[in-house]
Amino acid sequence: MAGPMTPTDPRLTAAAVLEVLQPRANEDWTRIAGELDWDCRAVLEHMTIALDRYALYLAGPASERLPFQMSFSPESSIVDILRALELRAAVLCQVAR
């Protein structure tokens, strides 16, 4: 990416991620992700939750670590998590604006 980040970058990035991952929603998400120690679902959840954390850090006065955990239910489908990623990217864009 060239140049400084803009408030719309999270949404554009989420759109690129969704374009690649949505067609693979029915694949095995318990496989290890590349050379990481996490499976693919854990990586997707982490990416999605990170969007919330970034928005909260931008919106709030706190500079220290947030005092609570965010997580998905084990019953959440990959489609649900992908939709959450899309929506949370939109929220982050609004907060950044």
C-alpha cells in the first residue's frame, strides 16, 4: 500500500478479504493457517475482533489494554464471522472518520 492510511482502508481491506474467503466458507477452517500455530478459524476470529479493538481505541480515551475479552461463540459459523468482519470494518471506518 502506498501513502498514508485513510479512514476507508479497513472497509476496502475487508472487501478484499471477503472476496477471497467467502467462497471458501464451507472448507475446513480447523486446518493450521500457513506457518502459524493457529487454525484458520482462529485467525479469522482474531482479524475480526481486532477491528473492534482498533475502533474502541480510536473512540475512547484509554491508551492501556482494554479490560475485557471479545470472542465468538463456538456455534458461530464462518459465514457469521465473515459478516461480522464486514460490519466491524464499517464501524472502524466511521470511527476513524
